[in-house]
Amino acid sequence: LLRGLGLGVLVQEHGLVPDLGRAGDGAERGLHPGRQRAPEQQEGRDGDQRHTQQQPDVLHLGAGVVAGGGFQDRGDPGEAEDAEPCVGLVDAGEEAGLALGAGGVLEPVQVLQHANSLGHADLGADGGEIWTDVGTERWVRNVTQPTLLPVLPDKEVATGAAVIVVPGGGFQFVSIDNEGYPIAQWLADRGIAAFVLKYRVMETPAPEDEFSVHMDRMFAPTPDTVPIDIREGLSVAVVDAQAALELVEARSEVWGIDPSRIGMLGFSAGAMTTLGITLKDGDAPRPDFIGYIYGPMTPVDISGEVPPMFAALAADDSLFGDQGFGLVESWKDGGGAVELHYYASGGHGFGSYKRGVTADGWFDQFISWMKAQGLLDIPVEE
């Protein structure tokens, strides 16, 4: 079961810490939490301060002037660590909020109204979603209402390509900071319309100490541990990703997108979700290309055509680094185009962090791959 998970965490001294660079490595710039759910804070079992908060009214990335909290800017992947902050990316947590794209294009947060109509019950708790600070990032837990945040490029640089960003979290949470907002900003800066999917996840205990015990069931099980079955979480995430893809296709003209160049970029559990929608039976739309970042590498059955795949994995990935490359072989044997980047170091969950390892270059290589595929070619008007 653990081999099927994609969580950006490690268990160290029986506590949860991000599988990312530690504080002071030059990659972190300080996380400023938004509105807290309760005034008290709880001490994390690994010694760090973690607290539970409701989704803030407004979040912002970088140098925006919007009140209500925000999160760290990790800079452009091709720039030095002391790079200037990105232009403000705003995500209004409430359904009526607005999102400010990288180019100053206002777009509403898209609420995906589809769950019960497709026969899948909500998995999260009734008390509302929870934003949990873990180290230098936030995890969104108990999501019951999936949303899609459009981050659009300036019209002057827009290529017409689009990417739906699907963060990881083992279907227990959404890693919205490390594998969501910064990735979308980088894409928009390169002329690619980006959409951050916050999908429904499995219910976890609201109190932080109970959540830590819950996660220990996955990473430090005992003979008496009741295992966590993630299959229900995967199926619901695939439903949400399908709805997101259909929405982007339906609004492609409004957002200036070429409907034949809509891809999906998934991290860990998000990579599993991306693979699930790509290999799903039926006539539902599928992504035109996919980025598969530190997902499981076990073989899959392929029938019919599959889109081009960019895959990235670190050799020291604690979850999938020793699985071989069965997925890549399956893709190639099935007639699909695939490019694999296997880095000497980077661990699991390198995402938007820059820590002086070879995996730091994955995003620039993904962009180069998109260019080579012709996905960033701007059509010439006749």
C-alpha cells in the first residue's frame, strides 16, 4: 500500500516533517499564515510549530498588496535564490473571490459542481477544510469542495498552451504551496495558462495531534494498525481532475487557450491522478500531454493511444526510487512518446524547492520538452 502513495513527507524521530530542504538552506523565505481557526497553537511532535487554520479569505504570492496572509516566494527556477518576488498571484478562498493572474488578468476561482451528480460522495469532514502549517508550507485537508484557480499569462506572451497543476498529498491533503501556486506562477511567466486544482481528499482528524497519529498509520504502522486504503481517494481525485479538464476545454476560447494543447502536470498523488485520467476508459476528454513528477513507476496496461509524457524522479526517492521504470517501458511499448529524467538526488517532493541538487532543474527541462513537442508554438494568424 505504501508503494502506491505519493506524500512529500518523511517520518523522522516519529514525527512528520516535509521531505524538502531544511530551514536555512536558502530555499525558504518564511511562511506567513493567514486567518487561524483557533488562537492556540499545537507543538508538532518533531518540535516545529504547526497550527490549524481555516482557508484564509485571501492569499497572495510574492509582492502583491492584498491583505489576509500569503505564502513564501521561491523565485523563478532559473534565477538566483535572491531573486525578486513574483508579481502577485491572488487566490480567494471563498467561492465569490477573485484570482489575480501573473499578468494582472482577473479570473474567478472556479468551483467544480459535480461531485454528487457523478455518484461520488464527499470524503471530507463536515467542519470545513483545514489549512495546516508544516515547516515552510501548508497542506489543505478535509477538502469537500474542489476548486480550480486560473493563473493566466500576459496576452503579449501567451502561447495558447494550458496546464492543469495537480499537487500531491497522498489523498490525505493537497500540497498547495510546494506543488501548486509557485508552479502555476512559473508556467504563466512562460506564457502558459495554468490552473491549480484543489481536489477532494480523504477525511483526516481535525486536531493536529490526532492528524499526526493518523499519518503514523501510513509511515510508522504497528501490527495493530488499521491500514489506510487510498483507493477511494484516488477515484474521487480522478473525478475532480476530469471535471477540471472539461471546464478548461469548455472555456478555452474565453481564456485564450488552444483546446488541442491542454495538458496536466501531477506531483506524487497528483501524478497518480494524472495517470488515472489519462488511462481512464470511455470517451471523456483526456489531457493532450502530461507531466508525471515523482509518481509510482510500476508497469501499467495500455490500450489505445496515450499522450506524450514527461517523467521526473530522483534516485533517492524514498517511495518510488527503487521501483524500476516499468511505467516508462509500458508507455514506450504502447506506442507513446516518453521522456524520463532520473536525477541522482532530490528525494521525494522536491516540487518548487531549490536545494542545490540536480532535481532543481526539472521545470526548465519540462519547458524545453514542451518546446520540442511544439506545444509552445504560437499559431501565425493568416
